[in-house]
Amino acid sequence: MSELLPRLWELQQLDTGLRQRAEWIANLDDGSKARARLAEAQAALDAARESLSQLEATYRRKELDLQSADAEREQKAKKAYGGTVGDAKELSALEKKIAELKRRSSTLEDELLALMDQIEAAREDVAKREALVTKLSNLAKQLAAEYTKDRARFEDEMEALRQQREAVLPQIDPAALREYEAMRAKLDGVAVAAVDGDLCTSCRNVVPSAMIARVKAGRELVKCQNCRRILYIGE
């Protein structure tokens, strides 16, 4: 019996270590949230680029319209005032068209100026979104690399703990091992609790001095009166 309790305590420590590392793996940040944010940022960037592309296409189209209106106005002005038109009605019609083209050019110039402001703002927006996408992409890669590294480390540690556990199991009486496993299943994974001073470290209740003496004697497995876990006192 004197060696049973230390072996059970050792087994409990190994099982606690395995459980902790399983929890650590479950709580690792694999970068999925960062990738989701990256996908949203990329979609927003694509939309911003498309909006900029449309603005630039509209600007080019209106620029061509302005060039066409100016060229037509210049052509009609040469015809009207080049001395080749002698008919008053034809001259009046040409002057009317020239004035119309001038108004058209003025409107297009105003629209182009407004578009230039919109394009500048759109380019700044695209640049900001590109920077965000780059930042989130780097973050997602970093988190994925850290996740892979940390998970591999924890899995290696778990494998080492499993090997130690397999080495300890043959040293424990089968009946005691069955009781340990049954208790661990019922008591949130902890069947053996250390005593710190006069406190059970699992439930934080006071352990009577008589029970502490029985634990130290090592002739039996003594259980906490409150949480019913096997009590252990280290050397």
C-alpha cells in the first residue's frame, strides 16, 4: 500500500498533464478568425477597386466627349468665321451650335473636375484597404505558423506523457486502477488531490488532522470528506 498512493499520484499528474495539453490545443488560435477578417477585407478591397475602375472609365469617356465637343466646336467656328458662310440663317445655326457645344464642354469640364476628386478619394480608399489586406494576410500566416508549431509541441509532449503513463500502469494494482479511473470519470478528471497544509487542493476544504495522519501513515487510501477524492501528501 505504501507505494500505491505515490503511483496513483504520479498517474494523476500525467493524466492532468494530458488533459491540460488537450485543452491548450483546443484553445490555440489557428488563424481562422484572421482568415475570415482577411476574406471580408479582400472582398471590400475588390469592391473598392471595381468602384475606382468604373470612375476611371467614366472619366476617360467624358474626357473623350470633351475632346470631341471641343474639336467639333473648333471645326464649326472655323467654318462660321472663316469667310465661307454667307447665308445669315446658316451662320445663325452655326453660332447656336457653337454656343451649345461650349456649354456642353463647360458641363463636361465641371464633371471631370468632380470625378477627379472622387477618383483621388477612391484611390486613397483602395490604398488603405490594400494595406489592411496585407496586414491581415501577414497576421493569418503568422498565426497559422504559430498554431502548427505549438500544436506539434503539445502533441509531442502528450506522446511523452502517454509513454510515461504506460510505464506507470503495470505498477498499480488493477482493482485500485479501476477505482481510480471510475473516480476520475465522475470527479472532473481528478481522482487524487494533494493536501496543502491542511487543505484539500481540489475543493479547498480543511482536512482534519486525524485524516492527515492516516494519509501520512500510508496504510490505506484516505478520501476527502468533502469532494471524495483520494488525498495525497508529498514527501
